[in-house]
Amino acid sequence: MSKNKKIFFQIVLMFALLGFTGILINNLIINLTRTDIGFKFNWLIKPASFSLAEHSLPYSPSDSYAWALFIGWINSLKVIISSLILATCIGTLIGFLRVGKNSFFRITTAGFITIVRQTPLLIQLMCWYFVGFLSIRNNTFLNIRNILNISNKGIEFFGLYLSSEFSALLLGLSIFSSAFIAEVIRGGIQSVPLGQWEAYRSLGISEKQGFFKIIIPQALPAFIPGLTSQYLNLAKNSTLAIAVGYSDIYAINDTIINQTGRAIECFIILLFSFLILNLLITKVMGIIDKSIMRSRI
Amino acid sequence: MNNLNSNLNTNLFKKLKRFLLSKSKYNFLNFICFVISISLTFNFLTWIFKSNWKVVTSNLNLYAFGSFPINEQWRPLFWFFILLSITLITIYGPKWNWLRKNLLFGWIGTVPLGIYLLNGGFGLDTVMTRNWGGLTLTILITSCSILFSLPIGILLALCRRSSIFLIQKLSSFYIDVMRAVPLIAVLFFGQLLIPLFLPVGIEIDRVWRAIIAFTLFVSAYIAEDIRGGLQSIPKNQIEAAKSLGLNKFQINIFILIPQALRVALPAITNQLIGLFQNTSLMSILGLMELLGVSRSILANPEFIGQYIEVYIWLASVYWLFCTTMALVSKKLEQKMTINKGF
């Protein structure tokens, strides 16, 4: 296409798009005035008047909607970071066992990965919550000298109390993501050329040392892109908290929409809170990637 | 005799001892794990045979068809049969040329056929969408969304590589925003916002709103996968096509897209399997698909508290379908390889 043609095409396209969005916005305005809702954000400072079962910062129903949303965001962040760490630990372990020499572990981890990957996360979460926690009989499942106490009210560990909703979400999310992380780890390890394994073996370096000092450092850069996308997926999947009744950012948005009917404003808020979360994860992973690259030189 | 027997025994004992102790510590560990896993499987199997599966067996109809009218249930059943047969043909079918060429059209044709069979009209009684449910609805949402999102995804991927500034920026903006938002939010706001953007008087059904939301979401992911496939095509392919005198449109249709699809097929399959699993999210938003039906069954006082049976049943159904999808895609991949050709 010549340059003039391109410019002409872009102008036509722009007008078409403007016309289309104009029609959409016109419809929106008509519908909003019809239902008498309008588009404003001043409801954010009004008292929320709903209570939250779980809040890390002081919160009462008389606090504003904005504060409730912030509490929800903090709750989301809490569950995302903790399940991210747990999922990485479990996933790395499973990934190592998946490529290891031990045939028993190789088979069981392969079975684990297919079962976890081929069933919906929502069913897994509900299974953890309704079967794992809520149906514990006699109210206590495990109690080891008051250090670790698992009951239908949640998990208590060294005085650190985790509610049953949070624990179910944490376990469900971590185990679901760990299967995907294990595949990333396996792919990364298998991307190291076979000659490297042969080389350290022929140098007489022990299996353990060779694996951790020679293979893993070379596989690390291959882990990073896969891990980043899995972490982003985990952050997005954490919105399924609503299924187990944990009050994360999405669940609070849902409650507010039910109370006020302000769907568009809430959608914009949710969009921005997730953009910030995604940016946070990609930035941190970028820093890790850079430090790995620097340590290699 | 006695001597021989004791000899055998000592031999066996020696063998066992050597197996457990002398060879290596890993063997012993293996043995312990093996015993534990055998006992766990045994416990699980005894539990399966002992527990009461009435919650599943007496509701099979509901799981499959939801509240579809009973004397019309042959329609979704017939659709299932067609889907099953076309799947079997794809996996195990003969290698006739005309069959292979038309298989794609067969797959595409199952979607309108399913909509016609479920919705009725043209000689069949009309069934309202609120009566659609169970596995039927799950498969319908999945297949419709796949059918719509593949072409949109291809188009978005091509637009993202376009040399025209505005098109490129717009499509990358759309893809990036869609990939940043969680699916449940897209579905929920799809249910809420789509009616707001439509002119007064026009209404879209809940099921169709769900399909639109799924399509919008999945097409962004598919676009990224296809873009990866497009990037893997060497530049000289385009130069060769240009020197043969093909124009841009022909290059895209005949050279780039088939090769990109072949490369991106595993990734796209993963997205589509994810789509099938994620239709379960619609149960949170009140649609009576497979999980929604199960939740209403669990709310029935007759079956209250039988979570574990229902969830194991559901998980196995989803697992079966996802594995079938993976198998079909593997077969497609084998058939699409260049060397075999058509």
C-alpha cells in the first residue's frame, strides 16, 4: 500500500470506529438515564455498610466503599503472594521429580499433573472448601500440641491463624498452579543440552552437585517467561475466591454492584486494580530475570 | 523336601534382604512409597465401592440435559451421538482424501446443528434457553465460543502485525487489556454490561451473552498464540511468495495462516481445554451448566452433604472430555505435518 492510501485508510477506519463507539455510548447514556443510574464516582466515599469477615487492616461497616475496595485489594494481594510462594515450592519439587531418575516418582508426578491440569480449578477449590474444611467432623482434624491445628474453622500454625476460606483458596490455587509450574520447570530443564549432563558426569562431579550447580543455573533463564505467565494466571485465578466466600477485590466489587448497581464504575476499578497487580508481577519478574542474567556473566 | 523348602525360603529371604538393604537407599525408599501408594489406592477403591453413588446414578438425566423437556431429550442425545462419531472418525477414521478434506467442515457444521437441535424451530418445538442445561449447555457454550473465537483470534493476530499504525495499536490494546482481566470479571460484566450497550428493545439471551463474553476473552489469548506461530515462520517464505506474484491477501491466507496454525496448535488446544474447564465459572453467575446443575442437586435435601461423590464424578467427566480434546488435537497435529501432506 502506498503512503497516501494508508493515511486515507486510517482516517476512514478512525471515523468508522468513532461512529461505532458513538452509537455504543449513545445507547449506554440512553440506558443509564432510563434506569436513572448515571456515571459518577462520588459513591466511593459513602459508608459501605457491609461487614467483611477477613481484613488485615482495621475495617468497620461505617467505613467508605473506597476503603472496603482497598481492603479487598490487600486481601487479594495476600492470597496471591502466599499461594505464589507455595505453588513455586510445590511446583519446583514436582518438576524435579518429574525429570528425575526415580521411576516411581516420575509416574506418580505425571499422574498428578494430568489429573490437576485436566479438571477445572473451580471444582478443585470447592472440593478443598466443602470436602476439605467444612466437612471435618468433631470440628478438629489434626492437632499437634497446639502448634498445628487444623479444624473446620481453618488452620492455626504457631499462633498464625488462617481462616478456612483463605486456607482452601491457598491450597487449591497453589496445587492447581503447581502442576503448571512443574511443566514449566520440566521444559526448562529439558532445554539444557544433553551434552552438559554427559560433561559433568565425565568430569566425575556427583549427580546432586552436577544437577544443582551445572544444570539448574543454565535452565534458570528458560524458567522465567513461563513462570511469569503462570504467576499472572494465578493472580487472575485468585478471583475465584468468590466461590469459597473469601472477600477479595472481585468479591467486594460484586457486593458493591449488588448494593449500588454501579456496574461500569466497578468494572473500571477492577480493571485498574488488575492492571496494577499485573504490572507489579511483571516488574518483579523482570528484576529477577535481570539479576539472573547479570549473575551469569 | 523339607530341606529344599527351607533352602528356598532362605533364598527368598536373602533376595528380599539384598533388595531392601544392600543395593541402595533409593530402592528401599521406592519400596516404601510403593507400599504406601498401593494401600492408598486400595483404600480409595474400597471407598468407591462402599460409598453411595445414588446421587450420581439417579440424576444422570439432569447432569446430561438439565431441565430439558423429557420427550425432547432425544435431540441433545442425537447431537452427542454426532459429536462422538465425528470425534471417533477424526481419531481412528480411515485416511481417505475426501474425508480428511471435509472433516473440518463437518466439525464446523456440528455447531449450527446443535443450536438448531436445542433451540428448535423448522419443524421442532422451540425450547427456551433457560431450559438448556447440564453437559449439553457446557458443550454448546464451548463449541460456539471455539467457532467464533478462532477466526477473531486469527484476525486479531494479523492486525497486531499490520503495518498500519492505528490497526496495530488498537488490536494490541484490546489483546493486552483482555489478557490482564480475570475471566470471571469478563463473564460477570458481560452479563451486566452487554445489555447496557444495546439499543432499547433489543435483548440478548443470558446464554448468548455468556458465549459472547467467552469469545471476546478467548480470542485475545488465541491471537497471542497465533502471533507466536506467525513469528516462527521464516522471512524467506514471504519473499518466496512475493516473488511468485502473490498479493498480500493471498500470502496471508495461503502461506502464513496455515503454517502459523500448525505451529500454534498445541498452545491453542491448551486454550480451548481451558475454555472447556472455565465454562464451569458460569455456575457462579447462575447458568445451569454441568457444575450449576450439580450445585442445585447438592442443595436438594435428599443428597445434602454428598459433596465428595459429586465432585469426584464431575472431575472425572471434565477429565474425560479434556483428555479427549487433547487426543483429537494430537491426531490433528499428526495429520497436519508437512511430510505426510494431503
